[in-house]
Amino acid sequence: MNRNIVETAGNRLALSNLEKALYPAVGFTKAQVLEYYRRIAPFILPHLRDRALTLKRYPDGVEKGFFFEKRCPSHHPSWVQTADVLRDDGEQMNVCLVNDQATLLWVANLASLELHVPMARTGSPDTPDAMVFDLDPGVPADILDCARLALTIRDLLSRLGLVAFVKTSGQKGLHLYVPLNRPETTFEDTKEFSRAVAVILQKNYPDLVTAKMAKDQRPGRIFINWSQNDAKLTTVCAYSLRAREEPVVSFPLGWGELEALANRGDARKFRINPGEAVERAEKDGDLFRELLVKEQKLPHL
């Protein structure tokens, strides 16, 4: 095994198999994965901070098997921050916290291409910071249909006095977030509210929207996955890579851009590659930054 020792923020890190193609179809190597996460670190770290990381690891690349890892690997460096969280069975589980660039690169070196985090931080596990609508299209519906629905949801929420933000999932759909950042918010609140919105939209757009999880309800419709608003579940972090044939990023979009993309009618334009993600983030800043600080209260529906 080839190893390179690097130092970042005073911490020594052993990087291995840098030449291995983790995206074999396009020859995108582990070294390029690490370089992406190094450059995107200022933008992704605030969204990872103090959240229990679920690693999705592809040790032999995206064309081979993967596994999820919720426990922080026992061999983690001493400088990696961790936290204990309570499992459903009442036992404590030690999880990784990606709070600095060195830890982000250590995680990437484990071939954890995708970084998944819960809606709450470890210090307040029962208090979601935001509410999410996961828009998942069933063929032949696609991301263009998701974009039009996201705009409808944005307008509905706006009438209720709520601001929302949107990002590509990096797969076939979109994630729409509503920042809350209030200590009294519960997962029961966010799940109940998001489900009510999904049911309302299903009633008004029955040929386009379903709020039902049943697979047979999804073809040709967009499933609004309100169930993601759960303390036990995670969603891919903004700026995370996704494990597709080619490297694609789950990337925040401005509403004006989303409108333009929806009107343009080219689903391929929603695919943001790592180079474009870094270039755009460095130019425009973090379009999701308000998600971390804006306080909003969910109204009663």
C-alpha cells in the first residue's frame, strides 16, 4: 500500500492509494477526491459541524460494493473529535464529528465519498435545525419536474412566512430546506408540518405529487419524502460528493437559477461536477449559509 504523510493544521495524516480510481469510468482518483474536499472545506465544514457523521464508504470505487458506518472507526486519529449518541436500544454509540479540515480529509481517505448527517446536532439531538422536503421523482418524472414542484413549495411556504433554500441531491431529485434554528422545535413538529404540506400538494396536483411511500404510487410522480424529518435519519450534506458513474456534487442553487434551469428544460444542467462546485463556491460563497442562522417558527396548518 502506497502511503503519503501530510500535515494539515498541525495534524499528521497518512493518505493511501492516491492513484486508485474511485470513479473508474472517468478515471477520477482518490487524490482528486481528497483535493476536492480540501478545497471545498470552508463551505462544507459549517454544515457538518457537530453532527453525527454517517460514512458511506466505497473502498474499491463506485462500481463496487459500499457500506455505511455510523460508529466512528476505532482506529481514528487522536485528534478526531467524537461524541456519544444514544441508540434506540439505549446503548451509547461513539460517532465522528467532522469539525475541521484534517478530519474531513481523514474521512475522505477512508473512501467515504458521501457524507450523510442528521438534521440535529449531537448537543441537541431532539431539536432539528431545519426541515427538509426530499423530492424524489419516479420515472418518467425527472429533476425538471422536481424543480417546478420546488418552486411551487417555495411559493406556498412564502405565503406562510417561511423562507426556503434548495440544493440538488446529486442524484435524480432536489432537497428543499426550511431553516428553523429555534430550541423549542421538535422532530414531531417538522414531520407533522412537512407531511401536511405533502398531503396538500398531493390533493392539488394528484397527477404530479404523491405523499405516500408505497412504490406503486411513485411512477410518473414526485414523492415528497416528508419522513426524512426524523431524528434517526440522515440526508446527504450540502457539497458532498455522490457515488454515481461520474463525480457529482449535492450543490445549493439560487431560486433564480432554479427557475432558469426549469425553463431551460435540460436535466443535465443540474449535474454539478467537483471542479464547477469549487469554482462556484469560491466565486459566490455558500448559498446555504443562512440555513445555519436564520430563525423561523413553523405556523399551525
